[in-house]
Amino acid sequence: MGKRVSRLSIIFAIIKKDFFEIFRDKLWVYLSTIGILLYVLIYWLLPSTVDETLVIGIYQNDMDEILQEYSEQEEGLKFVEFESSQDLQKTIEGELENEEDVNIGIVFPDDFLQKSVLGEKSKVEIYTDTSVPKEIRNAMTSFIREMTFGIHSAIVQEDSFPVELPDEEQIILGEDRVGDQIAFRQRLKPLFAFFILLVESMALASLIAVEIQTRTITAILATPARLIDLLLAKTIFGTLLAFSQAVILLLLIGALGQNPLMLLAMILLGAIMVTGFAFISGSAGKDFMGTLLYSVLFLIPLMVPAFAVLFPGSASLWIQILPTYGLVEGIIKSTAYLQTWSEVAPYFLMVIAWNIVILSAGLIIFKNRVKKL
């Protein structure tokens, strides 16, 4: 009687076979290698600093000397004069061009100084575009209050504020986007690993489709291997393939940051997620082009959250319900914004929930396709 083969040995043998099979496919080897090198090149070409000079559009009357004094005292501020409040607002909205990149505007009423002398209140309006972080808006509000209080105190020698500011919701132009002023390279750096995960899902999907077409899976199941062994082996192999490629890229660009364990944990969950999608697209495609089409159909919506979080602000509801939203947010929060485990925990739970759904669906579809062979 022959020696009984353990289930772990069978699973390891299937993983080993898949490993050699995937590296025989020159197309995906070239794509993976070129992809990693291209991302590294793009990373080093991106700007590594942020211009912290705040350009402020001003509409005022008879306040040139006061503004000049404040511009000399406050570092990082640059005032640009406008002939009308309408021109200022249109410039911030992007309807008018200006030599300076104006994203904050302050409109002083024409009778501001006169009312200050009389001790009467007036309204100063602050306009911002969608890219201005909330922290900058709050700082600008404080700056206006400090400036107007100084003007009023110098004129009438009182401690009351002459300015009445409207609520922010009434003056922010466009969709409110809240975020931190960090370099674009820093925001994009961890997302390179996310893009690599998506590419590697296509490699696994291609491998699955080829094995279904050539009935290699039928040959495997003719051995002591069972269907559950095949499912576990493919899941482990797909996860390791995507995870290892992402980690290699992170190491090459130095993107592990100050929360390496948190980032690696999120990348691992992302690798499981794309493996589930690979099962679905690989089982659905009848040939190479069919598999590629299904993979691309998945890739397009899955990449949307990655582009959405590159810019400050809150994502729309339809973006938040996409499977990769929690994954992308978790990667960004744990690296660029250095949030703690408790702060990123909701995104971990979100990704885990989606992984259960996606991987279960992928395994069921793959299992049904195998049974029909």
C-alpha cells in the first residue's frame, strides 16, 4: 500500500506548479517587470515638495498700506489685487485666468474702514476653491479676524470685533475637499502598490483561463488532489503573487514609511481581494481576449477610488461603496497621514467584509466552471 499523501503536500505541489507556470508566461513576466520599473521611474519624476506660499486674491478699497504691512509681516502670504469681487470669484472658480494660482479670495466691503471708525460691523467674505484644506480655511478666518481687530483697535481703541463672517458653507465654491498639504509624490507613493495588485490579478486570471481551456485542471483532479485543495492552492498562490510584487515595489521606492505593519496588512488584504476578482474574470473568459476584457471591466471601476483620494476632500457616496475604496483609504491614511490602528480600523473592516463577498463569489464561480469540464 502506498504512502498516504498529506493535503498540505498536495496544496504545496499545486502552488509550485503555478509558480513555474506563471513565470513561463513571458507576457506577464515582461508586464510585471516593466510595470514595476515604470512606477519607480514615475515616482522619482514626481515633485517631492509643496509650494507653501499662499496666494490670496483681494478686493478692497483704500487698504493698500494696511495690506502691504501685513504682507511684509506674515511669511508665506502673497496678496493679488482684483478690480471687482466678481472677477475674484470667477478666478477662483476657474472661469477667468490669472498669472498667479489664486485659490483663496477675500472681499472687503467698500465702506469697511468708514464703518470701523464708526464702530459698526461689516461683513468680510472669504472665497475658497475645492482644493483648499479645511485647516487653511480656518487659519485664513483667524487671520482676517486678527487683522480686522488690529485695524479697529488702532482706529477706535475698542476690543470688539467689527467683522461679521458668514458660515463656511455659504462661501465655499464647489465641492468641499478636506486634506493635508503633502507632496503629490507622498500621496501617490503607496498607491503604486495598489496598481501593481490590480495588474497581478490579471496574471492570475490568465493562468486560470489557460488551465480551464487546456483542461489542466481536469488532469490535476485526476490525481489525489481534491477540488478543495485546488481552491486553497490557487487562493494562496494568487495572494502571494500579488502581495510579493507589491512589497518589492514598496521597497524599491521606500514607501513602507512609519507604519510598515499597518501598510503590509492592508496590502495583504488587497492581494486577497484581487485574487477573488481573478477567479471571477479567469473563470468567465473563454479565451485570452475574453479574460483580458473581463479583467479590464473590473479594473476601471476599481481604480476610481485611487484617483479620488489623490485630491483633498470627501469622496462621493458611489465611490465609497466600491470594493477598493476602503483599501485605498486605508493605504493612504496609514502612510501619508500616519493615522493609528484604531483610526484605520473601519477601513480594515470594510476591506475584510468585501473580501469575504468577493473571494466567496470567485471561488463559487470557479468551482462551478470546473465541474462543467
